[in-house]
Amino acid sequence: MLKPNMLEARKRLSKKIETEIFKLDPSYKNIGNGLTYVVKTYGCQMNEHDSENIEAILDAMSFEKIDDYEKADLVILNTCAIRENAHNKVFGLLGRLKHLKEERPSLIVGFCGCMAQEESVITEISQKYKWIDIVFGTHNIHELPSILAKNIKEKIQDIEVYSIEGNIVEKLPVKRASKYKAWVNIMYGCDKFCTYCIVPYTRGKQRSRKKDDILEEVNELIKNGYQEVTLLGQNVNAYGKDLNVNYDMASLLEDVAKTGINRVRFVTSHPWDFNDKMIDVIAKYDNIMPYIHLPLQSGSNRILKLMGRRYTKESYLKLFDSLKAKIPNVAITTDIIVGFPNETDEDFKETLDVVNYCKYDLAYTFIFSPRVGTPAAKMKDNVSLEEKEKRLQELNTLINKYAKENNLKYLNKVVPVLLENTSEKDATTLSGYTDTMKLVNVKADKKYIGRIVDVKITDAKTWSLDGEIVSK
């Protein structure tokens, strides 16, 4: 049994990052014969991509994927540690799984992801959730075959979570959720240590993949007909800083654009690492999408300093203005936290001022959620929940106003849309995204799925657009 340790997870040493190559031991290939699985995913794009790896590993072990977790032989929860809401959802599902396991003792329950890297969570699981069979972390997904094999043989709870800086594992199999767009990890971990954020503890040291491995993956996706890639990392703008070579995110963006793939995106950016060279590359290549997610978190310099964000409101707005000036038709979205410990009315007003200035296309807004082990969780907080909820409502009203205003600008315009699937509400409607990441719904034949088509926008709502195809 190996449990996480927050103090160990915080360490950053000068040790060289090693690269491992995944290879499935032949003795594990038939372990899942006749067994079914479900992977439930919570959290960010990195978690979604991790689940694509987990599912591919299970497929390689002869497990069969199904949709109904109540009928599955193996259920794995891939968890998120960013906010309390995700934490509560996970434990809510664990309660239902406990009843299933009482009915079917053969059910294997797995627990992984960022919550598995939290010391307090694993202490609770080892004491109160002894019926959970396997627990593994973000650093050892590649060990899932041996972990599963051990549990099937020994039938006892096995917790294997490393509190390490982390290595890089190449050649992990991937079962992609889409046939047309793909996540491509370019780096792992984060060294920013924002005071409210658990990610540097759960994901480890900032470490970049080699450019040749990334470009090989992108070129393989092109061969397989993919239209779009999203370069993925906790802070993609810091790509290459740990490689000690003269090659950075701007260099990688340019090389990926030169592969000729139709669409290139990237998430998530930290304003501190976003430089002019990156902006120039984005503006230069038509296949790098004019969409930037640029987290603000707060418009108050006092709060930004308490958050450990390493930039000021003024430097953020300078970067915002540069993006708007240099990249035609760019859409910018953001993240904002309200109710950070001791946020005053004036601090909140400064956040509203920035929103009124930037008029974001969309924003993901949250009430501050203290995470055990982070500095912000220890800060004295004199802001009531009632006040925080009031501020969130006021902020969301403003965000929704600008989201609708920005969408209205698309009325009667023709925009390129990658149609990805049928609408969940209407099988005769296809949905997809513009180059600026606007959701568009179109009445069209399914033959258009997987294609980038010109769409004339006929209606604009707060969260989506409606349109009709004008190019065949």
C-alpha cells in the first residue's frame, strides 16, 4: 500500500525527468475476457484524456465497454480535486456503488485521478471505504494492468498512489472519444503553486514531452482523418521551459500548424507565460484557431497577490489588448473566482470593472473552494457564503450579458463549423463549433458529421448559435 503525502508532492528537485515506454505484458491481455467496464470521468480536459488512456488499456486487456455502470463488472471513477462540488459528486456515486457491491460482491470498484492524490481523501477511503478495490493516482495510470491483476488474484484493497514529481510515459494506448478532434498532451504538471490550487500537488512537476513525440502523434492523427487537435497541459504556455533547449510553446505551435492539420487549439494558458512571440505565431497561421482561454481569477491586484498569480490587473489587460489587436476576430474566455478569503466589495468591484472592459465571450465562474493542504485553505475568511453567492449571481448576470452580445455579432454571418455529432435533444440537428469556439446547431444530414462546413448564423442565444449550411 502506497498513500499520497502532500509534503512530498510539493517538492521540486533538480532530478532529470525520465521517459518510459508503455508496453502491455502479454500475461495481462486476457484478464478481462467476459467482463465489462465503465469509466466515469470528472473534471478537466486532462482528466478526459486520462480516461481515454484508461479505456484503451482496459480494451487491450479484453474488457468490454458498456454504458450502464449498474451492470458493469468494473467501474473506475476518474476524479477531479479542483472544487468541492466535484468532490461531493464523486462521494455521492460511491454511495450508490457501495449498494451495488453489496448486491454483487464480484463488482470491482476503482478510484483514480486527482482526488486519489489527496492525502485527506485517501485516509478517508482507507478507513471508511474499505470495499473500494483499487486506488491509483495520476502518475501510474500505466500500471493499471498489474494493479488490476493483483486485485483479481488477492481480492484485497490496493492503494498505489505516488507523491512524486513524475515522469513521462509514451506510447500509452488511446481510445479517443471523437473521430474528428483529439486531445494531445504536450506537458504535465505545474510549478506555479497558486495559493488556492491543488493541481501542483496532484499532477506533479512541470514536465514537457519532446517535440518529436508530439509531432509524431499529430501526424498520426492527420493520417487517421482528424480535423482538430487541442494541445493540452496544466499551463501550456510554459511548455519547453524544463527541456533546457531553445524551443518553447510558440515554436511548438508553429510546428504543429505546419503539419497542415485543419485546426489547432490549446488549453490552458497562464497569463504570466503568454508572450508576444506566441501571439505572433497565432496571428500568422490560419489553422491556429482565434480562440484563447485566458484565466483572470480576480480583477483586484490585492487578491491576485494573495492568490499567488504573479501578474497584475494592468499586465493582464495589456496582454488582453495585444491579443485583440493582433489576432483578427479573436474570442477570449476566462475563469473567475469570487469570494476568495477576505475579498472586499472593492476587490469584487475591480473584478466587475475588468469584465466590463474585456467583455468576455464566456467565463467559467466559481465561488472559492478551499482545498486541504493549500495555503489559501488556511487563510482566515470573513466573507459570508450569502455574500459570496450574491457576488456570483451579479458576476454571472454580467457575463451572460456580454456572452449574448458577442453571439449577436454572428447573426447573418457565414462561419466555418466542424460538425461533430447529433444534438442530444434532436436527432435531426447536428452540433459543432466555430473557429472561435461558439457552439452551433444546424438542421442537416448526418453525412456532414466530421466535416468543416460554412454555416450562416440565423439565430443567436446566450450559450449557442443556430445556423444553416451554405457550403456543400
